Amino acid sequence: MKASQEKLIVTVTTANAWIYPEAKNYPKTPEEIIENTIKCYESGASIAHIHLPKQNIKKTIDLIRDQCDIIIQGGMSSDPIDERKELFDAKPDMVSIILNHHDECFKEIEVYRLHPRKELEDYCRLCQKTKIKPEFEVWHHGSIWNLNYLATKKLVDKPYFLTLFLGWPGGTWSPPTSDEFLHRIKYLPVDSICSVSVMGPDQEIILPLAIMQGKHVRVGTEDYPYIKKKVLAKDSSELVKKIVQLSKEKGREIADPSEARKIIGIK
């Protein structure tokens, strides 16, 4: 199947909106996270990117799995590896790993953390040991260089699952434009499965382009909590429904979690 014909994988993120702190349309308790994740699954999401509550990681994952087979992707790649032991022990399907340093500047918080290549190597070995699929965050072309570096050391297994980040404010910012998106994907390694996250309203331009280019998309309250200008979505499930409808209008069907697992290489 050609990439342009491959079904669309929709990743949903249910966390708070970092650049829109006034938006409160996200789940806050473990119970609300579980309920909202199920709603997003029913709306068409195949992957749930979740900021799991640190005291209830395994319980939250187990309760979601009791109700659906959505792919669970553990977020918060800003946390250093030694603070994510409980997450790995809980065995999500995927874990987010940034391929470069964090340098983000939001309205109420700044995030700056170093992630040296030694940490990336340790992450990859841990993923191979636990059989958890890494979701590599690609913020600029240096991220791609690091991925190739890890590949030469045989620390990453194909296909690589990558999420391209555009428009996230701070020192790792890149412009949320069509030119930047097309330039970024030009240098991705072969055997890459690529999704796209755009923070802010410019996703209205980039995500349709990604769909037409055979790539995949991420939506949700963390990236952009508005269903349209000045109108907050009820929650992330409404944003999933919107992108699902758009993809179908463009003639591209949606992958369910089982199909997404085959595309990504999750057994």
C-alpha cells in the first residue's frame, strides 16, 4: 500500500493547553483522563498521548485497556529517564522520547532540559528490553541527525515512529508553515512513520497538508483547544471528530487501533 493510500492514524492528546492557560476543557483527574480517552477512541483516535498521573500510572493504563484497545502513548518527554521508571514498569504501548533538548516558553511556565545522546542511548536500550515502541519527537533537523546516530548503533528498530513538532514556542521553535513541513519531511529516514503536531491555529493549514502527503496527525487540547476561532472545543474528542471528518472528505480513511499497530510495528 502506498503512503498516500495508507489509512490515517489520529493521535489525540488530552492534556492542558500550555499556550492557552485560560482553556480548562481538559481532564484533570485519573477518572476524567480515562473517560475522555475512551470518548476520543470512540471518535476515531487510534493513539492516546497521555500525561499519566504519577501515582496511578499502571491503574490508569489498565482501566483504559479494560474498555478499549487504543494505543497508549506515555507522554512528558521533558522528564529525565530516571523519573520515568514507573511509566516503563506500567508497560504502555509507546513512550515519548524527544530527540533534542527541551527549550519551551509558555505563558505560565518555561521548560528547559538537556537530553544528551547518552540518555537517548539508554532510552533506546530500555525500549528494546521492555518491547515498548518509542515515539520520537522531531523538533528540527538536529533531531533527525540524532535518530540516524542511534540507528547506526542499532539501537532503534524499524519502522521509526516520529512526531514532527511545529510552532511550539521557545528555543526549539520552528515556523508552522507548509515550507517548513515539506522541508522537514524531505530529510526523514526511510522506514519512518510520521505524524505531525502543530501548536496553535496554524494546524488548520498544516494538518490537511499532512493528510494529503500521506502522513499522520495529532490533535487535542494540548496542541490547540479550539474547535474554531474563539470557540473552545468541549474536549479533545470533538477535535478528533473534526479531523476524522476532514480526512474522510479528502478521501482518506481512518486507521483503527488494530490497523495502526500493524502500520507502526507494535506487536
